[in-house]
Amino acid sequence: MRSVVLIRHTKSDWTSAVADFDRPIREDRKEDATLIAREIARRGFRPDYIAASPARRTLQTAKLICQEWDYKYADVVQDKTLYESTPYEIIQHLRGLDDKIQNAVVICHNPSITYFLNRYGDTYIDNVPTTGAALIRFDKGHWADIGERGKMEWFLRPKDLRKQQQ
């Protein structure tokens, strides 16, 4: 069994005139990454591997998540193909993983994540919001063999987690 959690980066800050790649996350939305990371951990998912787009907002999201999971941020693999990626590029990244890895995390962007979930998952998702996350399990023994639809175990949205806290 191969499992991947896909996480969309935290809401970005559009107040400064910077290139898309260099846009940071909004300070007032950092808690979204913490909420998602805590809920994923509460559900028992522990990553063996994390990859992220090298865009600033994606790496900031990864750093916040790593802090919650006690995962070394220096071990996050930055893959430029995950910036402005297609579902095919995400699946190719996953197919290249070492089979010692059981649980992977990919942190990147929309529309890639929504398209990926709808192509490789068994549940239709209209849109993955910022810091949204979904777990897909593939019934395969090797990463190289994934590619057919997997089973979406759960889909998380920060706004739902904030409502639960109230």
C-alpha cells in the first residue's frame, strides 16, 4: 500500500508587488497550516517523505507543517516540477520514490492538486482550498506501479477545522 497526502500551500499575500514564485503566505493564515498538520497527525498519518514546490509560499507552508510533525525541514525535497505542475508531473514524481517510503506528502499548488485528486482519486473534488489536504491510498506494492485510481480516505479544509474548534 502506498499513501500520499497532497496539501495545497497556505493562502498567499497579494499586498506586495512580487513575482508569483516569490509571493509569501499571509501572516494571518499561518494557523491554517498548523491546524491541517495537527489533524493529519491526529488521524495517524506519519510521513516518510515530504516534497514541495520551491515557491516561497509552498516552502513556508512546508516549514510550518514540519514544525508540527517534528520532521526535519532540511529533509524536504524541493522539486521545481511541482510548481505549475500537471497531474502527470505529480504522479511521475511519486513513481520515482524509493519503495522504502510508505507515506509521502506533496505540497504544491492549484489547479494541479484538484486535477490530480480528480484524476487519481475515487471522489470528485470541486476545488481544493488553500491549505486543503487529501489522503489517497494506492493498492500497490511499488511506487512505480501507481497510476490507476486510488482510494481517497479523507479530504480536509481549514475552515471546517476552525468551525470544529468553536
